[in-house]
Amino acid sequence: IPPELGALQRLEILVLDNNRLSGSIPPSVGNLSKLSILYLSNNRLDGSIPATLGQLRRLTQVDLSENQLTGGIPGSLASCDSLQLLDLSSNLLSGEIPAS
């Protein structure tokens, strides 16, 4: 996923499921202030979940399942007040679920 994706300021829905994408989720995704749906499931994404996702106040659905993401769940996701779906299953995440 190219970091330049973060320049798409009007993007509301990003669905890239089942594409065999590899690499990490760029922190610039946090610049997509109008994003409401983010589906990146069933790829080969690795690295950590960017804390910048917490800047996306309009997010209602996030599916990052079936990847190879590592690290913990960022506490910043608690800032996504509209979040109704969060699927992080089938990854290599560690640590506890943040209390927030």
C-alpha cells in the first residue's frame, strides 16, 4: 500500500480485501479524514497497526483480519467514536486489549 494513499483526502471507503498485498499499513492512512470503511483483510500485511488510525473519527468499520500484523492494538482506536466493527482476528498480535 503506497504511502501516497494518504493524500486522497476525499476517500470515504477503502476496500482492498483478498489481493495478496504485502508490506505494512502506512501511517499516512491516518490522513484520510473522511474514511468510514477500511477493509484490508486476507492479505499478507505485516508490521504494526498504525496508531494514526485513531485520528479517523468517521471510521465505522475496520477489518484487518487474516494478515500477519504484529504488536499490540493501539489505544488510539478508542478515539474512533463511530466504530461499530473492528475485526483483527487471525493476525500475530500480542499484548492485552487496551482498556480504552
